[in-house]
Amino acid sequence: MLKTLAATLLFSSLAIAEDSVQLPTMVVNSRQESNLGSALNATHLDEEDLQRSGQRELAQVLRGTPGLSIVQGMKGAPSGLSLRGASGGVGLVNIDGIPLHGAMPGVVNLDLFPAETFGSSDILRGSSAMLDFGRNLGGTINLHSRNSREHGARLHLEGGSFGSLRESATADLGNADHSLNLTAGRDDLFDGTHWADSKQGNSERDDFHAHQLAMHLRDRFSERVQLDSSVYYVNSDNGVDKAGLIRPAPLEFDLVDDPGRLQQEIWLTQSTVGIDLHPQWHSELQLGYTKHRFNAVIGNVLPGSASYPIGFDNQLSLARWKNIHHIWLDAQQKRGFQLNWGGEGLYEQGLSVTGAGGQRGTGSGFANLQGDWDNWQSTLAVRADHFDNYGVHAVYHAGLSWRMTKQLHWFINGGTGYRPPSFNEMLMWPFGNTQLKQEQSIGGEGGLRWLPTDDTQFNVNFFHSRYTGLIKLERTAVPLGLYLINNIPHARVQGLETQWSTHWNTQLTTGIDYTWTDSKNSDTGKPLPRQPENIARFWGEWTWQTIPLTLWTQGIYRGKSFDTGGASVIGDSFHLDMQLSYQVITPLNLYLRGENLTDNRQSQILGWDIPGAAVYGGFKWVIM
């Protein structure tokens, strides 16, 4: 019986083989979908990059990033930001595509947003920033909400120098189609740090208190419909000093001790619905709103004088419609086009404590065309803006990249920029300037991205930009050394930006970021204010094999810069930061971190103090 069964199966299989049809081999090519926002000159930081240093303040995490200059004094104070020499009153920093207003003209308070609140960040430089709705001439910093799709909860507690106590808690619920991410944080520096330069004899410390709430919601209702929403709320209160008379002959003002207070409140919310109208047509509608309230009460310039208020309220409403089309000319998706087009409307309001205010509407239309042809990629982009009181202005961007080998990419691009002054740049007393003119730029760049191995990456960019009417906050010799905001009629900025990182093995990862910047006021021949020629960052992370111990360290060098039309020199500085963390058990991590271990006290902006060496300790606990 067994022999008969075996023979039957054998003949049956032979018969099936004779009737079967031999199909040709099918090759499936995997290709990452094109993305107009992923320029080769951009820097992408994922959640691990943002949290690697353990530093809570976002300004600390971003220091030394190529092309980005950050100046800051006391903990919790606003940061002076510029990308490739250009700053901006609104939109230099964006959260989920919604612009943030500056705390004061030319400055943004990044310390109000803990780094662990965000899932990633993209720094887009030059005219390529317009591909992701950026309007600042030097580029934009785009922050993206944390987007964990797994269930979990975490607690983070830290304490240390300056009487600091910081807490944050996160909770995540999610799966492949739906997720909810919640973050709550609190920062207290009970002793605080000096606002006014302690080397001038100022002894008062200024405390800092803030709390933050953030929510991110993602829903995929079907294969064709998706919703992404986020809400941020920040409230802070801290001590400040004032601009006071420090030398009677010659008369000059500087920051001096004063028991003033500063309060800030920020609301930001957005919702984006995406619909696949066709296999080659994806459409998105985003609605957003942000509000920034800045109020301070400080003493007058003379001792014993009555206090006076400084304040400004900014509001912005946004509606953005974006359409994306993919048209591939071959099955392997190596030749084709991507077309982005749509429109945007913004409505801004600004009101000073003095009663001065204004409102402005902006209507925009944009189109971006990207072509892929084997190893070549080209981009053409245009945006036309209609600004109330400023008329219609168009800006352009063009780029070309070539993937010479699997490891080596080359690119070149260029474009123009245009930005009218923001309301707080014009109207915030006493810094604002109602006579400010609009900023304009033209520039280009070229660079290489080299990936010699899967664990090593090297980027180098050379850029050249020319600005007309560049808006800058600068210390003036007349009157009396105050910081005022003005246009620089003609400026030129060129430089070199490099990034290198290597994952040597499972234990060691290192990197170097370096920026060389040659900036010049073309009318005076002097450098731009507070723009160092050299900024370098060296970092490394070492993990022991035998014990669950990790050492992270970085050194940041900031070269000398100038202010007051080149007459005042700000010396160079070097800061060393280190963190040692120990994984006690899988859910519990203990750490000890030191910041500015070199105790460098060189001020980065004249009149402001810089905190000395500090030590912090804490734990991170994965609850579930």
C-alpha cells in the first residue's frame, strides 16, 4: 500500500509540473519616497540626538550646530539666534510648522521648551528653507512633536546648581493607526543665576520658574485619511535686571541689578488633515494659532526711580493648503517628478504696552517641482507673497544634486529671500524701531555629503549670501551703549559648514561640527554684531562593555566677535560639558552631569553674565 501511494504521488507531481507555467522573475526595487524638505545642506536631529547630552535646555542642545550662532546669558533667559548671520522676529523657530514669536526683537527663549518635549528637529539653511515654508533669510529651525507609537510612561527628575529642581513626565498611548503623546514639565531655579554681568559688581541672582504642557495626537482613520494635531502651553516667571547708568564720565548704560520681574505665556496649536485624493495626489490642510505674551516691570535707568512696564502681545493665525503629486516614468521609480503646490494665509496682530500696535495679513501661493533622473535630482521653487502695506514679492529657489556614487553626493543651489519686519521689531518699546525696512537676500551654496561606511558621515557646505536691509539688534555708541534694532543697509556673509560623525564600534561614537563665517557690513567694513568667525563642537560617547555605564562629553569653542560697530570686542571662550550615566536596572537610569566645567565666564553679549561651572544629578525612570 505504501509503495502504491508513493507511486501515485510521484506521477501526480510530474503531471502538475507538465501543466505548470514558469513565471518570469520579478524584481522589487525599494526607494525612499522623495521629500522636498530633505535638502542635502540640512541637519536632522532625531530624538536620540536631542537627548544624548542629557541637557534639558534646547539652546544648550543646539549649540555648535553648523551655521547656527547662539548667544545667551543667565539660565532661563532668551537666546540671541542667527543662521548664516540673519536673525528674525517671527518664524526663525517653528513647532510643527507654526512660527514662534521672539521674546524680544532678535531673540527667542528656547529654554522655555525642554529638549525632551520634541521627537526631532530639522535645521534648514539658506533659501532651501522656503521648501518647508521658512521666510527667514538665513534658514529656519523646525521642531517636531514627539511621536511615540507604543504604550509607555516616563518620569525624569533633576536637581543641582543654582537651586535647580526640574521634573518632567511623559505618557504615550498608541498603535500603528492612533497615538496620543503627553508631556508635562516644571523648571525651578530657586537661587537662579546673574542676569547682569557679575564682573561689573552686580551681586543679585535672578530666579527662574516655568512649567510646560504639550500634547500630540495622531489618527489614521483609513488608508486615505490622516489627522495630526498638537497643543503647547508654556508659562514662565523670572527675575530680571535693568539698563542703568554705570559710568558718569563718559555717560554709559549697562545691565545692572534691579528687582524686576518678567512673565511670559505661550500658546501654540495646530491641526493637519491629510487626504489621498488619488494614488498620485495627496492633499493637506493645516490650521494653526500661536500667541506670545511678554510682560516685564523693571526699574528706571536712574537709581531710586519709579519702575516702568515693558510688554508686547503677539498673535498669529495660519491656514495652509498643500498638494503633493508623484509621477513616475518607470516601474523602478528612478525617473519621475514630484510637484508641490498650494497656498497659505497668515493674519498677525501685535500690541505694545504703550498702546502701539498693528495687524497684517499675508496671502501666499507656492509651487515646487522636483525632478528625479537616475542619480540626478533638480528642484525649482517659487513663492509669491502679498503683504499688507508691503505689496507683492516673489522669492525663488533652484537646486541640483548628483549622486556620483553610493557613498558620495554633490549639490549646488541658490535663491532669494524677502521678509518684512515683525511688529515687535518695530513697536516694542524701548528697543523697537518704527522706521525699519524690509530684509532681502540673494545667495548660493555648494557642498558634498560623503558616506564612506554605514557608520561614518561627512558633510561640507560653502555658502555666500548678500543681504539688503538686514535687521539686527546692536549695541550703539550713541546713545549711551543701549541695544537698539536697526537695518544694516548692505551685508555680506560667506562661510564653510562641516559635520563629521563616526560610530567606531558598539562602545564609541564621536563627532566634530565646525563653522567658519566671514561676515561684513559692506558699508563700514566691520563684522556683523556678535557673529564669531569660528565655532566648533567636539563630542564623544563611550559605553563600557562590562558595566552599564556611559560617558558623554563635549567641548564647544566660540571665537571672538565684535559689537558696537566693531568697536567692542567679545573674547573667545571654551566650554566643557560631561555626563556619566548608570543603568541600575532596565527601567531606571541614574546620571551626574557637569556643565561649563572649565568655568569660563566670558560674556557672549556685552553687559550679560554667563553662568559658571554647574553640576546636576537625577534619574530617568521608565514606569511602563
